[in-house]
Amino acid sequence: MKKIIVLGFVLISFIAKAQEAEKVSVEKNLNSVQAGLFSLSFQNEIRLDRKITLRSELGLSTGSSTQTYPDGKKESSFLIVPYINIEPRWYYGLDRRNRLGKNTINNGSNYFSLLTTFVPAGMALVNTKDFDAPSFISIVPEYGIRRTSTRKHFYSECSGGIGYRHNFLDKSLSYTDDENEVEVNFQFKFGYIF
């Protein structure tokens, strides 16, 4: 009887370890470049937990700024500005994709994130007019999908969300933007992981 009990415990521990071995995890560290319709950036994504990462991003983005003068005249400027993103991500779909035999390489899964973006003023690389756009910070909860191609290094991402944006406005100037705004963010990007 003792042998059967011991054999039972050995089998149970073997099965438990086999099930733990099947659980997938996000990659320990990923470096990539990514291009979207209006941006180009470099990212680093590090693992914090089995399904949680912290993604940092430095990039360039296009945009426009409109300034209203006291006489009512409006002037718009096309800009290319640097930006910084910090984004914790929870890849909640990893286990399900693994069970279904789908590709999870390079964190290929659905995720929830909290995208925090800062764009500094006065650092535009391209500015078609003689005035600066205000700097801003935005915080946007997002839902996203990341898929890796059959070639391990290429991936695509689609994400979107609605959040908050705070513009740091110079009180001596008149802007068309409010100090606090609703931020709608939708992105579709392609990337290369090295």
C-alpha cells in the first residue's frame, strides 16, 4: 500500500511539473525598431513577470500645431517631434494561444497596457513655422494585438484606447487646444526585432 501511495505522489508531482513546463512566458528582453503611418521608433521590452513586461520607446512622430493670434489670425505648422513612451503590458492571451498551438514567439499575443507618452516642446526636428507646439503628457489605457510573422524577427501590432492628455500651455499665448483633453489613440505598426 505504501508503494502505491508513493507512486501516486510521484505521478502527481510529475504531471504538475509537466503542466508548469507547458506554460509560456514573455521574452526576457526584446529590442526592436518599429514604423507606423506617422512615426518611427526604437523600443526595449523587458519581462517583469511571466505575462507582464515594461516597454520603453524613443521615437519621432509627425503632427501639427495651430496658433491663434490676438487679431484672430490662425497659423498652422507641420512638425516632426521626438517622443518618449513608457508602457506596462499584460499579455493575457499567451496561455490560450499556446494551448491552441499558435505562435507566441516574441510576445505574440493580445494584451492590455497603460501607454504613457511625453512630447517635449521646443525640440522639433522639422517645424514649418516660427512657433513651437506645447509639450504634453498623455495616459491611455489600451487594448492591443501583437503577431509575429513566420520569420521570427518581423511583427505587427494594432492597438487603441481612449485616455487623458494634459497640454503644458504657455499662458501668454493663445492656443486652439485646451489644457486638458480626451486623447484617442489608434496605432498600426510593423517592426523588426534584433
